[in-house]
Amino acid sequence: AGLVTLSWKVPVNATRGTYRITLANTTASGTAKTPSDAQDFEVTGFVCLVQAKNLADEAFEGALIESYNASAPASVLTKGSTNSTGWIRFNLDSGNYTFKAFVNNVEVGSLSNLTITADMELPLSLRLFNFAATVKTEEGDGVPLVDIALKYNYTTRDSTVATGMSTAKTNTTGMAAIRNLFTNTTYRVEAQRYGMLFNVTTLIIEPQPASALVNLNLTLPTYTLGVHALDAKDSGA
């Protein structure tokens, strides 16, 4: 006789159905329990797959997705991060739910008051755009090895103002790309070559930009270099 306590967490990928837990023995040495104790239980609910994509329809990895009962929107039911293909799985009972997506603690997307009565796949669009800068000479040739920096401020869901910076370097064609930037944000774009700043541009991105890709074309200025040669006596040569 005795009391055995065992806890077991239902895996997130468990499907609906009847499951059985069986008590086979009660000691470390493996003494058999005859007859064995068994208990059946039901795993209910539906499989809800949510896929997060940016405005360019590209899967986003690492977005925090939270689910809420639509009738109690202040309390998180469950949460997790999207995988490399943008997917996350929730097991939910029949009902109405809201899903919210966060990146760097900023809400970037939501699905509100959805009715779940069957297994579902839900696309969740994130308010994230892509940026590309192209740097060319005055003659039209692409300039490589230009450092592009986007500096900006953003406000998290707990009203904290944070500073962000995203960087890239132009390739052999003069193009630099930065993905998954916040919309509804003002950016200071700085372009430098060999540590010398040659362009500063301000970009104001609307909450819903007209395009998922924002392009910026820059021209590398040319300067006249004057050389004054002196001999050993500091006289003009």
C-alpha cells in the first residue's frame, strides 16, 4: 500500500484522442505492481497552426506569438516563438481566440476574435518591411564596401522607448539589404565609405507602407584632390 504521485505534461504536439497512463512498478528496483493500475484520459481541442510572414510574404523566424481567449484579452493562454519557416502550433479548445505577434517586445501583428472549431492554419501578417540601398558613382557604377546604417527609436508594449540600429555593407553591385524593419517608424540612414560619412537621409515609414520594399538610391560624390609637393627645404617643387 502507498501513494505514488507522478506528473506528466501533455506534449504540445499531442493529437486529440484517448490516452492511457499505466503504473507498472513503484520502486527503483522494479518491483512489479500486479494488477497494474491504469487511467484513461482525453486530450481535447484542435490543432491551430499560425505562420508569421513579413509584408514581403517571407517567413519570419523568432516572432513571439501569444494566444488569448477573446473574452479575456488581458490574460495570455499560451505563447511560443515561430520556427525557421515561420510556424508555431497551438492546441486549443473550441472557442474564440486572439493572437498577437511581437518582435523585440513590439506588437507587429494580430489576428482578432477568431472562432476555432476545427484544425486550422492561419497566416499572420507582420508589420515588417524590407529596405535596400543602392550606391553608385556619378558615372553610374555600383560602389562596394559602403557601410549603411539605419538608426531609429521604437516604443515597446510596456511604453519603454528603445534605440535600434541595423547595418549592412554594399556588395559588388553597390546594393545593401536590410530585412524586417518596423513600420510606423522614422529612420536616419547614414552612408559611409572608409569611415567618412557622405550621406544622411531621413525615411518616414507609414504604418502600412505602399510597398513591402523601400528602395533608396545614393550617389557617391567625387572631389577634386589637390597635391602640393615640397622638397626637403619645404620649397615648392
